[in-house]
Amino acid sequence: MNKKSESLSELATVALRAAVDKVIEDHRQRGRPLAIWRDGKVVMLPPEEAKLLREERASYGGKAP
């Protein structure tokens, strides 16, 4: 990606996605449940299901990279 053509919001979205991926992987490796927001409720997700979250890309109000 050309950094000059990217807006600050696009850069923030990329950074947010990378941070979320890092947290998910950390919880999976440590065997800790992960609190997520699903259907208007907080859900504690078992660590073995955390890897599946990477496939369910969340929307942060912007377009996916």
C-alpha cells in the first residue's frame, strides 16, 4: 500500500485489525476465554474457538482492506 494515498482512518483500521488479531492469538495460546460482543450481548468465547474469529472479520465502520 502506498502510505501517501492512505487516509488516517484507513491506517487506524489496519492497526486496529492487527491489534485484534494479536489479542485473539494471545488468548488462544494462553488458554484464556475471550470476551466478545455478539448479537447485543457479551459472550465469553472458549480459547479453542478464538481462532474462528479471524474468519469472522468484524466491521469497524470502514471498508475491509
